[in-house]
Amino acid sequence: MEQTTFHLPAYPRGFHLVTHHVEAALPALPEIGLLHLFIQHTSAGLTLNENADPTVRSDFAASFDDLVRENEPYYQHTLEGSDDMPAHIKASLVGSSVSVPISQGRLNLGTWQGIYLCEFRDRGGARRLVATILG
């Protein structure tokens, strides 16, 4: 087992394909194993989805913004800005980790799959990820 921590650069609010950042940050992968990727933040998440058509990412963003709206009168956690509480809710819906099988020393993603950073803050800053490699 091996573990490494790395940062993704700051991204604006949205769904961002970060597979290449993750692969670049990883040590040499075993022939067979499992990558567990965890984001150490409560206002951003990780997911796997479409890696080809960027309109999928904008549709995700529009859908999440419609599903969890800002400035709802019942929000009590408001000191960090109008995007903060919705970001926490969205992050809980998406989740904080993904697992990807490793085969032949490479991430075994489907043909159209990529790793997304789901950034739910307008200015979330750099995000710290922990990669645990089992193999």
C-alpha cells in the first residue's frame, strides 16, 4: 500500500475534468490494484463521469445549481458567503471519494470516463487530495 497527498489548482465553480492532474501526481502504479482518491474538503467533491463532451460538465453545474439554490431563507450557516452552505450540501450529494481499479499499471477507467473535481464554491482555492494505492 502507498499513499500520497497532492493539490489540484484552484478552479472556478463547476465540474472539472482532472484525470490528467491525478495521473501526474501518482507514483508508479502496480500491475493490478485499486486507487482510492479522497478530497479533504467539505465544499467540493469527486465523481466519475463523461470525459469527452464538455456540455456534460456544464449541464451538471446547471442542474446542481438548480437543485441546491443559494440564499434560501432557512440557511443558518451563512457567514462564509451565499455559496458556502449550498456547496456543503452539493458536496454531500456527490461524495468525497472515488475508487478506480488499476490494471496493467494504469487506471482502468471506461472509454468515456474521467475523474471530476466538483467545485461548488465560487473561489474554493487549491484542493488537497489523498491518493491511496492498494496493490
